[in-house]
Amino acid sequence: WGLGPKSYFTTRSVYAFLERHIVGCNYNWIWRASIPLKIQIFMWQLSQNAKCSFCAAKETS
């Protein structure tokens, strides 16, 4: 496995490889926060102007 400094597969190395050319906001502050996962996902969707999966309206706080 040659995508990271380690010689074995990690999901982190694949994630870093897939996002290496993406330019934009760094969302590590959301994923590293000590809050429930469903809140992290909601905050990420909110910051992306994502649409609600239930009603197709934009997410609001």
C-alpha cells in the first residue's frame, strides 16, 4: 500500500488521497469536535448548503 507513510491500508490514507486536489474549507474542526456524530453530520451538511434528505429543502439551523 503506497498511499501513505505506513506500509498498510488505512481509511485515513485513502481519504487523504481522494481529497488531495480539493480546495476549500477544512472541516476538521467539525469531525474532531466532541459532539455526537449525527450533530457533526448535520453541521457538515449545513456548511455545505446541503438539502434535507426528507423534504428537499435547504438545511437551516
